[in-house]
Amino acid sequence: MEKDFSRRSFVKGMAVGTLAGYFGAAGLSSTVFKSQLLPKEKLNPVDIGQVKSLKIKVISETSWYDNNVFLNDVKKAGGLLVNQYEIPWTREGVKAGYQGDNLGGFSTYIEAELMDGKVMKILLDSGWNPHWMDKRFKEEGIAEKLAKKEIDFQAISHEHIDHFFGIESTMRHYPDIPMYVPKGFYQDGFDLLKGKSFPKANVKNDHPHKGKVTVLDSKQVNVLHPGIALMTFDVPIILRVFGEQAFVFNVKDKGIVLVTGCCHQGIISYMEEVRKKILGGEKIYAVQGGLHISPFEDWDPQYDDLILAFNKYGVQKIGCNHCTGFITAEKMIKAGLPVVKGTARNMSKRDIYLGNGDELLIA
Amino acid sequence: MSANALDTLWLEERSVTNLVKQPAIRGVLDMLLAFAVFMGLWWVFMDPRGVLRWYTPQYGYMYIRWLLIVAIWQVYIFNFWPFKLTWMEKTHPLKKGLILIAINFAVTGLLVWVFYYNIFGRLAIPYFSWPELKKTGLSDFFSREYSSLAILMMAAIASWLSPIWPSAFENYPWHKLKQPAKGLTVFAVTFLLTTYAYLIFMHPHYRVLFYPWQEYTASFPWWYDSFRTLSGNFNVGWIMCATVSVWLTETILERYPFRLVKSQPWRGIAGFLFILLLAFTLFFTFVFFQDMIWGVSVEGAKRIMAPDWRYLHTGELAVILLTVALALYFYFDNWPRNFSTEVNLLIRVTITIVVAVGLHWAYYKYSPQLLGTQAGYSHPQQFPMAPVILFINVMLYHNWFMDGWPGKRIKREAEAL
């Protein structure tokens, strides 16, 4: 065959092949072709009901105090894929820390007034450093509410250190509190809940949980009470964590309010899912909590994609904090996004977004 | 290799004999051996549960990428220089392999620690240097991660452009030069092209990576309007498809059809264009498959729904495809070889695609247990390309540096006669 081959026939073949390949590839990726070939998504949005109003209080959004100390712990242990239960986290000698401890934690308290006037009291997450969390729970009256069993349930957004390792601070007051965790919790997480210690990571729980634990999966919207739902996302997360859940509230005359722990699923992905799966999801009024964009003041061009896209969703209030990062907040404000300012107290470093003790009212 | 090739590599002239006669058993045993060596290397250097834990992820990934490109330089550009080919033929494969691997590791270390960290990064572009980035006030961890990403991207582009010259152009117009002049010339030319390509395809990513945007030093990511992301992952995706295309044509496709062009530089030009065409076909096809499975990506979304992750994943899919193609080429003698070229190629491509689908499934199912990685798709700090390319490196060491020993060895003179 090689002997008979001529440059002319090769060039002809290449030209035909190139054109066919180009149009084939371009055709496959074109919107026209896609609209015919892509499977149609079945939309069957869930009516989660409504609540009258919502009060969201930041108990603690300061998960650690010195980024470099935190990142050095991670680097020394072997990077972002190492199991969080095996990393010796720095607990002393940190100038910017709480009593020298680099660890803080994340927790949010929510009061949702139902349409019948009853108020649902919810605790989202339990922080990291028990000393810090005990102090914050006491200062904000959470400890008392827990002791009196006034809080209806606790949801753990995900298994990460700063949201879950401080579980003892909840358990010491209310060990049988009903609890919701996302599908993906590792056995280590359930063991910690039941009282196991992890000395390498310097974490323990001397008050084993005795209440009901409900694991929520991502197959459906989990409606807990009228107007209150949890959505779970099957996402792999750094430091060997899997799965995150976040709240969806439907506030009468306002619209959907999303309350997150870290939002590792991504706020745009989250809003897209809400639009598809929840009745009225196209009107997202507010977003509150960590948006996990630049938690270490690091950056990636993908995050700019997110900020550029955020404006298209018409959100009225962005009560972000925690792992959203200061760089992100600055860029969001510059892009015209309605970031709610905080008061920079109780060890929150800046007032650029909601800090420890700040509230967001939706009524 | 074309019958009228201007230049050939020692690899193409090397004649090997089978020590294990049954081809399927030999292939499986050799592949298992390569896999065992890969697992050992992964455990020592990369595994997040292992010894050095360099898969942080970018730091270890950077080394894996450069080990690959240095091996390509050693074999394809320098044709094993400074070693004499008689030494290559007479030295025991284990001894030869260990020496060549030691050189491979040493050159990689020198490139990273001397060239990038202390010359290029210090005197030209700071984001290529871990210490220089740290001096700007960036955290130690991210200084290392950002610089590693830049350095590894240079390797990714080099792994596409470097082998094209010996493979498609047969080193034309420098084919008559002797080593090391030929190697140095081709190295200089391809490294220059790599640097230009890097500045066009990856440098704009760094304009946006730092805060505030570095608008005086890098262009705005020019692909944004068409491909809906500022991330350089768009280019990572298609460039990886191009790298894979080079090696698919070099192995299971036997440089077909461009080898049929009679003279250089037309054969090289045709080869370059064919590789580019194959790359974009792979890229758009993989993007389309992902859209079919997960729905169309959403601008600004994260993870599986993010446009930039989808592009990155095209590269990951392509590398998985390449692993199978290389295993077929190295361990199963590029089976089949007894039909017409077209039929042989069609069967090989079919086998490669089918096995790659299985490998893709197996990777996501078993890598958490085997490699210490984390479960699930689209982990933001996890790159299947890292372990897969390390396995490719081991296959290259085994077959390029060690003649496929112990399953095969170089034919002795008497046997050759």
C-alpha cells in the first residue's frame, strides 16, 4: 500500500478527514446537537412549604486563627488528602489563637418561625475547639437552650474538623439531641459521636451521644418541617471527608433562604439544584454561611468564574462568612454582590462579612 | 516507523528475545511486575498514608510529570546519550535500568530545584519558585502548590511537543547530526516551543490566580468567552489529549496514516496536524460524553458541574486510554499484527477503548483502598492523572530502560545472526 501512496491522495484524505473530524467534534459539542442528544432531565420540584420568618445567628465562624499554622499542620502531615483524624493539629503557642490555641470552630443557631407561630430552634454544627465552643455557646445562650432541651435538633453539615470535632460542647449539655448527618460520614465520625478519642488529632468526646442519628442521603429533598429542608450532596472533600448537607428554608413573601456550613458542593451548584428540585427555587432571596471559596486566602481562577456567575441568580442578601474568605468577599463586593456586613467582634477579624455574634433576619 | 524514515531510534532497532515464551503469560506477568513497582513507588513517595506523602497533591504530581518528560528526553531526543549503544546492548537490564532511572530522578530533581526554583523562578517569573513565592508573603503550603502547578504544566506541554520532533519529523532537518549535537538541538527547539506554548496557554491562568489580577504581566484568559472558564484547565484538557494522541500514534496506531507521506518535512507537518486533529476529536468527544452523563456544565459551578473540571477530566480520560494502549503495546506486543494495517489498528483501538472503560471504573472504585486517595469524582485536590502517569513512567522505565526484562531481553549477537 505504501508504494502506491501519493501525496495527492494523502492530502485529499487528510482534507476530508480534517473536515469530517472537525464538524463531527464541533457538531457533538454544539448546542444544536446537544439539545437533540442529551437526555431530558425530569423535573418534579418538591413543595417544602413555608415558614414565616427566620433568624440566623453566627455562633462562631472563626474555625482557626492563623492560616499559616493550620496549613503547616496540613503540609507536615502530607497535604490535603491526609485523613483529618491523623493530623496533629497545633493547640498551643499561637499568638493569634484563642488562649494560644489555633482552633476555633463553626456553628450557627437558627430560629425558624413556622406558619402556626411555633418556633423551631436548630443548631447547625458544633465547632472544633471545645473550650472556645463552650465559651461561645455560653455567651450566646446556646448552652442554656441545650441544657433545657429547647433546641429541636442539631444538623452536622459535614464531618470536617471545624464543624464536628467540637461535638463534646453540644453533648455535654444535651447528649440525646436528635441529630442529622449527611450520607458519607466515615465510621470514625460515628465513633467520635459515641465517645471515642483520637489522640493523634487531639480530639475527644467524653459525653457520648445517646439520641437518634438520622443519615440523610442525596436521593431526595429531605423535608424536616414545613418550610425547612435539608439537601445532601455527594461530594468528596479535602482531609478525607465525604458528603455535605445544607438547609433550604422557604420564607413567606421573601423566597428561598439557603443556610450552609461550608458549601463544598459550590454555591452555584447548590442554587442550581434548588432551582431544579424545589418549588419556588428560582427565587433565591438569601444565602448565609460558609461558601468555601478561599478559606486559606488562596485562589483559583475557577473562583472568579463563580463570582462572575453569582450575579445572574439575583440573590438579595449574601450573609457569607467563615470559609468564604476575605479575598472572595472583597471581590464579591467589587462585583456588586450584596454581601451583608458584620461587626468584627468576638474574635472575628473583619467586618467585611457576618462575624461571631452577628445576626441575619429574614422577615 | 516509516520505511523511508530519515532517522531511527535505538529503541526501534533494538532486537529483543522472549524469555517467557507464552505471550499472554509473559504480558500479564510483566504487567503485574510493573504494577508492583508502581505500588511501591506510590507508597514511598506519594500515598497520603505512606512515607514521604508528596501527593499534596501538586508537589508530588509535579515530579511525576517531570520524570515522564525527562524519560522522553533520554530516549527520544538524546537516544540514550551519553551512553554508547554497545553499552546499552551488553549491560544487564537491571543494572542499566537502575542507572538510567537514577539519572532520570537526578535530572528531574535538578530541573525543579536548580532550574525552576533558583534560576527561572528567581530571575524571571516568581511563580515558578516555591521560595520566591513564599517571600511574597504567600503561605508556605500554597507557595509550593502554586509553583508546582506551573512547573508541572510546563512538563505537560513538553510531553506533547518534545516527542513530536523525533516521532513525526524524524528529527528533520537535524537528522544527520550526531549525538549530542542532535539531541541538544532538538531539545533546544522543542523546549523553546514549549516555553512559547506555555506563555500562550497557561500564563494567562496566573494573571487571574493572584489577587489582585496581574494585568500588566499576563493576558486575560483568551478562551473565556468561548469556553466559559478563566481556568487554564481548558488548555490542560486538550493539551493532555494532544500528548495522548502523540503516544497513541507512536504505539498502537504505528504513526498511521502520516507515515505514508513520502518525504520530510511534509510527513512531519501531516503528523503534527493529524495529532492535533485526533486531540481535538478526543477532547470534544470526552466533553460531550460528560455532558451526556452529568448534564451540561454550569458556569461558576464547582466539582462535577464545573466547566473547568470537565475539561480537566477529558485529560484524565485520555490518560487512562493511553495507559491501556501502552500496556497493549509494551506487554502484548501490540497485538494483533497479522491482519492488514487498518484491521490491526481497528482491533487495537477497540480493545483500548473497552479496557479503558473498565480501568476508569476500577480506578474510582479501588483507588481509595489501593492508593490512599479519597472516594468520589471531582475531588478538588485530587488528580487521577498523577497515579496513572506514574504507572506509565514505570512501564516506560521497564520497557525503554530495561528491555522488558525479565520477560524479555536484548538478543545476543549470535541470536541476532
